[in-house]
Amino acid sequence: MPGRHSGLNQRWIVVAAILLTALLVQIPVVLNPDLSCLLSEGEQILDGRKLGVDVFELNPPLSVYLYMPAALLARMTGIAPEIIVIILVMIEIVGALVMIDRAAAVAKLGAGERSTSTCLLAFLFAVLPCAVFGQREHIAVIALTPFVAITAIRWRGLSPGLVAILAGLSAGLAISIKPYLALVAGLPIILGVIRQRSLRPLFTPEACAAAAIVIGYGAVVVIVFPAYLFTYAPMVAATYLAMRKDLAGLLPFPIVVITASIAFLRQVAPQGLKMEGDAIPWLAAAIGGAVSFVLQGKGWTYTAYAFCMFAIAAPLLHVRTKTLPVSVKIGGFVGVVLIGLCLSLSRQEFPPLERHIQALAKHPRLLTITDHVALGHPLVRQIDGIWVGSSCVQLLTAGAMLVQNSSQPTREERAKLDSIIDFERRQLLADLRNGRPDVILVDTYLQSTVPFDWLAWANADPELQTELSRYREVEDVGRVRILVDQSGAR
């Protein structure tokens, strides 16, 4: 018994060390454009604005409300909300690890296997994400992993106990955050149905709990956010969802990662590739993540986290040989490092603008005219400014114009797309009149690839032109034009 308690303590000491390391690494780098944008929108809602009426977000409502606890705690404590996001994610990681460990204990898995899974998953949750840390996908994958772990326990003919219900609730939340991740949870279950030739895997306590959360969330969206669901969401579907890379740009990365996972699994646990193999549910989750990455069609780094995490977990959780060839160890290490580097890649789209804006106004009220969220975020938080936009980006307009130029829409379709463009012009007009920005940043590219005059796009509307006439252009910095309110210019 003393030995068992010693092993238990050592396991959680390692987890604490991993989380502390991640905390120290993430504090200076966690703030990224998407997280900053969602935090700003959450703060606007806390100030009394209404989602779908005064605040517009491309993603479903839960994306905004996901970060509101951090914004609220920041106001209560005075701690930066970005730091609170890190702390809350760390708490979520611990909660997920405890769920997985409790299920493994009920299933009477060995102490060595439990220690390996706890430490490995702590690393994959806290260190592997790199620049993805704190993003919705990161939070959702952590919440979804206990469900996959319990599916893997049932795959072995073992019982995970009542904690399975909690894991199901967590998975339901994850799928509500990112519906595409239903493939991560669903593919292992489908394989279970095929393997057992029974529908029973569809009706486990965790599957029913997950389904209940997803259905409940859907009902909440219909009842509480009808403006988003029936007005804004159709515009998102017509424009934003249509913006996607071709398959040639999407397939190589997931194919390489999944293939490497299978190859490594063959080396460390050959039996894992058989239908009865313990690794099959984890590998299926990785494939589900890869499919979701392709279906989303954007190719953004954070959308790759799910399949990368499960592709690494599948072989490493199932190493059965104590002595592996040095070449296999080196190959595995290099593979994990390369995946981590890929997840940390982030292209600097815009030049540094902090100094230029702070020379014009202290704590400015800021607005952008662009289809790229990184122009205004996290810049507005870095300069301690105030975001006055009802949305973070004019991405629907970009999507509508791309659809118009890349296809042959009918007169009715073109009219619908024009109405979407006009909708975002009305938003911009309201932001100018109500927000009275001190500084406006104007992009000169469409989708960061095609030169485009966003200022001319705005001035094409007479009312917008009147509002923008109060501003003068003071400087061009790279691809960005900086406008300042003439009444407040220094």
C-alpha cells in the first residue's frame, strides 16, 4: 500500500510540474486574435449588449459565453482575463485527468498504465497545444477526451463506473462548442457498433448524457438566440462556410500525421491495429479529428489540434514493449516535436502597430475595417484600448464577394449576397455613430492575398462616407492605413 500511494503521489507531482511549466510558458503568449476577440465580445455582453442584436459573432453563441467567466472573474479580481483563461484551462485539464483516472481505477487498470496515461495526457493537454492553448478547440478537445478514454475502456470489455455520465456531459459541452468534434466521439462508437453488431454502444450512459447536453443546447439557442439562429446564421452559412481551401491544401498534413501514428503503433504495439486492439478507439478518434479538419476547410492550425493530439496518444498510450529500438524512440520523439512545431506556427499578418497608435491616442477607442481578425485583436488589449465594434471583422462581406467572383450566382443569389454586404455596412455605420472610435485601422487586402481597397468599399455608402469624412489618414504601416478622428488628433 505505501508503494501504491507513493506512485500515486509521484504521478500527480509530475502532472503539477507539467502544468506549472505550461503556465509559465503561456502567460506571455496565450493572447491570440480569436481568444482576444471572443473575450472582447464577452465583455460587451457583460456591459449589457445582446448577442445577435448588438454583438455579432460568426461562431455559435457558446463560443462567446465560454470566455465570459474569465471576463467576469477579471472584473471581480483585477487580474488580467488572459491569465484567468490560462488558470481555468489548467483546472479543466486537472478535472479531465481525474475523470479518466477514476474510470481507469473502477475498471481496475494497472497502476503503471494509469500513471502513463495521466502524465502523457497532461503533456498533450498542456504542452503540445503551444499557440493553440486556450482556443475553443483546445478547451473542447480536453473536455472530449474523457469520453474517448471511457469508450476505450468499454472496448476492452471493462466498466468505467458512474464517472462515465460526467464524461458524457463533458463531451456534450465539447460538441456544443465545436459541432465538428462529434466525429471524434462518434467514430469510435460507430466502430463499436460494427464490432459488436449491436446498437448498444449508441445508448451507453455517456452517449445519452452527451446527446442530452447537445439537444438541450440546441433548444437554448432556438429559444434564447432566435436572432442569431434565424437571421445571422444563414448569412454565415452562405458566405463564411463557403470560404475554404481546396483538398490539395487540406489533405497532406492529416494524412502524414495519421500515417505516422499508424506506423508508430505498428512498432510499439502491433496488436493495437487489430479490431480488438486497445488502441483502436484512440486511433478512430484521431481519424474523426482529421475528417473534421478537412470538413471545416480552413486549414487553420487550431483546427488540427484534435487529430494531432489523438494521433500521438494512440500509440504512446499503448506501448507494450519495455525495450524499443533506438530508431523508433528517436522517430517518435522527432514526430511529436514536429507536430508541436506545426501547432505553434502562426504567420504575422500585420506589422507592429502599438507604437504608432499610442502616439496618436492613449487608451483609444478602436475600430477596424478588414476581413482579418488579427488586425484589431489582440492589439486593442495590448494597448489597453476600447473595442467599439459590434463584430471583430467584416468577414461576411469578404465571403460574399468571393462567392460572387468565383461562381455564377443567379440574380436572386446575387441579391442575397448584396444584402449581406449591406448588412455589414449597416453594422459599420452603427459602430461609427455609437462607438465614436478615436482610431480606425483599414486593411488593404482581401483574405491576405488579393489587394483590395476596404476604405473605398466603406465610402461607397453615402452615410458611411459622411461619417468617415471626420477622419483623416495619418500614416500607412505596411498593408494598414491608420485613420484618426480629426477632432481628437494630436
